[in-house]
Amino acid sequence: MDIYQKSNQKESQKMGKKRKRERGSIHPRNKYSDNPPDFGVLASLYPSFQPYVFYSREGKPRIDWKDFNATRELTRVLLLHDHSITWWIPDGQLCPTVPNRSNYIHWIEDLLSSDIIPNSQEGNIVIKGFDIGTGANCIYPLLGASLLGWSFVGTDVTDVALEWAERNVKNNPQISNLIEIRKVDFEEELTEKDMKNGDKIKNYHGPPILMGVVKSGESFDFCMCNPPFFETMEESGLNPNTSCGGTLAEMVCPGGEQAFITRIIEDSVQLQQSFRWYTSMVGKKSNLKSLIGKLREVGVSVVKTTEFVQGQTCRWGVAWSFVPPSKKIISSHVASKNVLTFMLQGIQRNFSAFHVLQSIESFFHTNGATCKLNASTFHIDIHVAMSNCKEILKDIDFVDQSNDLQFRVTVFEQIPGTLLIRGSLKPGETSVPGLLSSIFQKLEDALRNSFCPQKLSNSDHV
Ligand SMILES: C[S@@+](CC[C@H](N)C(=O)[O-])C[C@H]1O[C@@H](n2cnc3c(N)ncnc32)[C@H](O)[C@@H]1O
């Protein structure tokens, strides 16, 4: 290899790493994050896997991702080898990839251990999860129970999914007491014609999802869902590069994932804090945006999103809660000596952080202050000359007219729809006690009126 090829190779490695960083990557706690499965080693340990492994010209062991039998056998040996799970699914059922599904489990683990909402768990209580549409593969309960000791209710609607999920649980007595498979009862069966006409039906009208399935008095730490992504079976066949199987009932729902997840949101409004976190996987980024809008409309207290990237597959995760966020994050007017902050929650969808920044500038500007806006760092340096700013200082009776005030206001995006506004005195600057805080109170009222009028009362008590 000459030097040119070498540098080309280095360059493409660099580009590869850059692309990977840009697109996100496997969760750092994922078992396969530093150790991707070695098909050669697996083939030597598991003869049943051998026939599916071939070697590239460079001598790298590979499998044919379009061969359902190969992907199913890979999942079987990975679950056995790395998780001591005995597992199988019948032909044609959706075949999960283990590293990919593990990312979702680890993201939920992050949410549960974060202090975004207060942790209600004390002591060593087993975490309770609810897997909506667990499938024949029952992958999330099996992984969650074996990796983290979580307990699960896994639901489904089809006989084959329920029968095989039960089998997969029973075949693993070491964790079977942690998993309950629950049948979703419903009267009206969706016909194949209904499913195929899915693109004409935007509202979900299938079997119950949470309401009517969650029993009275039950509560869970989280729910999770890999929803039927597609509106039609034709749409589900768009990716010719993989063959993970998947039947009509597994892959398709009238209205697609948008309708399915919207129903989960509607159910969550009824069930409120019966779940600490509601979560779902989202297959299309365009759907994520409108789902976040819907979540803001129904007044959830927190929304979090993530990207799951595994090889060529990219999916998103959305999580929300009705539990009031930890005081630490949202407390209004946290005053340290020269720094004040307040949160603006429930900002209407059509407004961005930049709109808020501009509105802060115009608030001070129309009140006679001098402002210098820096759009790249989202801050404004403000100079309030007492003699020019009578309006803003009205009702503030302790002002020493001889002193000017210089401070910086910065806008931080916390989560979608929530901004943190921070005001800090210029280094070395001192202020009449309470002056900055009084000005800030006026700014907060003005911003709330402009950007989140309906949230005025809500934000007062969180
Ligand atoms: C895309 S598959 C996911 C299977 C598995 N969780 C996975 O990640 O591989 C969607 C599953 O949801 C089930 N399903 C559809 N509607 C449902 C409902 N209302 N309640 C529970 N499960 C449902 C389907 O039968 C199917 O098994």
C-alpha cells in the first residue's frame, strides 16, 4: 500500500468516525459498545450458526442480513451467549437485533436514574416496566429482566405473539417470575383490509393500548413500546437490505405509528402518574416533531428525546412524564448572589429560543436600556442607565438614581418547550439589593405573557 492509499484510508476512517459522532452511536453501557459481536467466534462456539457465516475478501466474517434464518440464529446465539437466555420465534415473526434493542433499555435506565423528576424509589424495590406490544420475541422484558432485574408486564394482541412470548418466558426460569404476559382483550378484529387502508385512517381505532389493559390500582416506573411503524404493509417493505421478518399485525397499524403513539399519549393523560415515565420508540423523525407538539398540548411536565443509532438503522425515542420535575431543575428565581434564573415552560410550538432572545432585547430596548445581542451564544449584554429607564424602574422605590446597572441575560434550551433564562451581573458590578431581581420579575411576566400565557398558573406551583 502506498502512502496515498494510507492517507486515503486514514481520511475515510476519520470521516467514518465523524459521521458516527454526528449520527449518534451505541449506548456506552451497551454490552456491544466496545465489543461488536464476532461472528467468527460465535460460529466456532455454536455449530448451528456456522452455515450462516461467510468470509469477505479481507477475511472478515459476515452474515447475510437479508436472510431471516441467519438473523434469527444470530439473535438466538447472542441471547444465549451474552445473556444466558433461551429464545426462539417462529418463521416470519419480527426478529429483533440484540444490540439495537439494548440501547432502548439503557436509555430507560438513564431516565430512571436521572433527577429530571424526583425519584420515588426508596430502598431496593424492583423496577416495574410495561412493554406495549411485546411480540413473539418478548425481547424487552427478556433483556430488562436479565440485564437489570426489572419486572415487566408485556402485552400483545395476536395469539401467536402471546403464545411465543409465554414460551420464551417459561424457557427462562431464572427470570420467569419477573415477567407477566398479558392479553389485550378487544371485541372487534381489524381486518387485513382495514390494515391495508391504513393510510386513509388517521385516528387510531384498534385494540386498547394502556387504558383498559392497565389494571385499577396498578402503577409502573415506565412503559416502553416499539410500535407498529407503518401505515401499510407495502410501506413496511421499503428497506430491502434487511430481513427481520414481521407480520402484518406486527408492522402495520391504521394511521401508522403516529396514530398508535398519539393513543398512548391520550391514555397517559388519563393515567397521569400511574407511570413515572411514558416512552415510545419512533420510526420517522417527521412524526417525532408532531408528537412533541401533541405532548405540549396535553400539558406534560417533561419531554425527553433521544436518537438510537445502530449500524444503518436510526430510530428515535420519546419520553414524557406527568410527575412535576425536580425543584432543582425548574425552581423559579434561584438566587445566588449575582445570578438569577427562571424557567419558561410550555412555550408554544411556533416560538424558538431565538424568538425569546429577541423579545428580551426588545423588552429592554423599549424600556430605554442599551442592548448588545450575541446570536451565536444566545446572550444579550444590557446596560440600564437609571436616568433613561424610568418605565422599567417604576414601582421600584429603592433605586439609587445615580447608579447604572450592567448585566447579561442568557437563554438556555433545557428540553423542548422549556427555556432557562439566566441573568448575571457583569463581573465586578454590584447592585442595590433586590434591583436586578425586581427587573427580572418584570421580564419574566412579560415573557410568560408573550410565549406561554396558558402556563401562567401551572408554572406557579411546580
Ligand atoms: C413492531 S412489533 C414489536 C415487537 C417487539 N416489542 C419488538 O420490539 O421486536 C409491535 C407489536 O405490537 C403488537 N400490538 C399491536 N397493537 C397492539 C395493542 N393495542 N396492544 C398491545 N400490542 C399491540 C403487535 O401484535 C406486535 O407484536
